[in-house]
Amino acid sequence: MLRTAMFTIGFIALLIGGFLWMSQQQKGLDPALLSIVKNYVGRDGLVHDVTNDIGVESVEDVGFKKKGDVLEVFYGKMNFNIQMDETLQEAVQNLRKLGIVLSTDEAGNVKLTYNGEAVKQFE
């Protein structure tokens, strides 16, 4: 009986631990953004995508959607999320490497530009 009780307690602890691990929010920058910067930005600071893996040729291939404190960016075939928190400055630096500039207006609305052209916002 003691053995069954120990097994049950262990199993419940495992379930709770798994749930907490799965529900933990991602910390830091989105791995997709870091991957693009690491693999496609050259020493000159420009994006080099000769095989068109990313799929960005113009401002039409870039878009974004704001969901609460998260900014979802569509960059060609890639999507990544930016938390509007303490990692925002690091994200802004990485976005600049991709040719994207993030700014806000007086009302607090987020605006993105890609190579100087306004990026479309999805609702």
C-alpha cells in the first residue's frame, strides 16, 4: 500500500512538473529571429539570401500584427514574435539588421518600416 501511494505521489508530481514546464512562457528573443540574423546577415550587416529561403524581396513580403504585448512579425516565409518588454531593445537592434525599423507614434501605436517604406499591419 505504501508503494502504491509513493507511486501515485510521484506520478502526480511528474504531471505537475510537466504542466509547469509546458506552460512556461518563452524567455528572451524568438529563436526564429535569432536564426535569421545568425544565418543570413553577413559581416557587412546586410541580409544575404541568394537562394530565397526567407522569401523577402520587397516591403510587400513583410507585415505585422499586434496582439496585446506581443508583436508578431511576418518576414517572408518566417514568422517571429517580439515581446514588448525588457528584450525590446535587443529585438529592435536585430530588426534593424533585417532592414526593419520599429517606432511608435504619439498615441502609442506601433509602426514598422522596411527599407524606408511603411509595413502593412494586419488586424
